[in-house]
Amino acid sequence: MTTAPGRRRLRPTRVAALLLLIVPILEIMTLIAVGQAIGGWQTFFLLVAMSVLGAWLIRLEGARAWVALTQALQSGRMPARELADGMLILTGGTLLLVPGFLTDIVGLVLVVPFTRPVARRLLEAVISRRLIAQTPYLGAVSGFGASAPGPGSAPGAPRRPGSDGDVIEGEIVDE
């Protein structure tokens, strides 16, 4: 994936570092604004109430996600949706337990059942975009792109780094 000249792509570690700097500042500014609007003690009790509500919601939705995951596994189908829901609930629950109104809003969006499908679609889009961008051998002979081209592969097909194409014959001895 190429970017436009003069534009640099943000790496996930840089984005995380930037968020770790900006989010606390925004949370403090929001806490001060809410405290000035409704009062200090009311703000404190609202934060505690949000944490208690978040803990209850995490427990409820986490249990539902666990039941859905076990049912998917017992039926023999790939539990991709259930795993994504579990990850969203875990992330949202962590954000709900962190004191602050902005993280509580994002956490609620990730945990509440009627907004989670939107977050799941965004997560799927990000993951698929990252997989496609970081898989230069996508579409190689094996279908997964991890193997070196075989004897019948197309000329000019990408080769696995470090493979020279030599075949080493051997024999398996089972004792």
C-alpha cells in the first residue's frame, strides 16, 4: 500500500502514544467543565455511578458473549462474530472502568448490544485493511501466500523470502 508523496502513515504505536497523551488532557478538561456545571460532588458520584453501571453491563454482556461463543463452538462453526464481540466487550469494559466521561461514552458504544454491530463492522474493516496491506503474498499458489511458488506456478509470482526453491528429498522413518 503506497501513500501520497509527502504524506506519512501513522503507525499504531504512534497513534497509541498520541492517544495516551491527548485522552487524559481531554478527560481532565471534561471533568472540570462538568464539575463547574453540576458541582464537584455530583460529578464524583456521576463517575462512580458510571463505573458501577459499566461493571454491571460488562458482567451481563460478557456472560451473553460467553454463552454465544460456547454455542458456536459446540455447533462446529467458526465463532468469528462471537470473538469480535468478546474483544469489543473487553475493550469497552476497560474503558468504562477508567474514570472519565469520554472513555465512558466510547466504552458504552462498544459494550451496549445495539451499538456493538457498528463497532464490529469498523473493527472488521480495520483488520481486513491491515491484513491486506501487510500480506504481500496474498493470492500465491497455496491460497494463503505463505509458501514458495511450486513447479506449476506462474512466472514472476512472488517467492517467500529466504527460500531458494531447492527441494530436499527425504524419508520419514517411523519406529
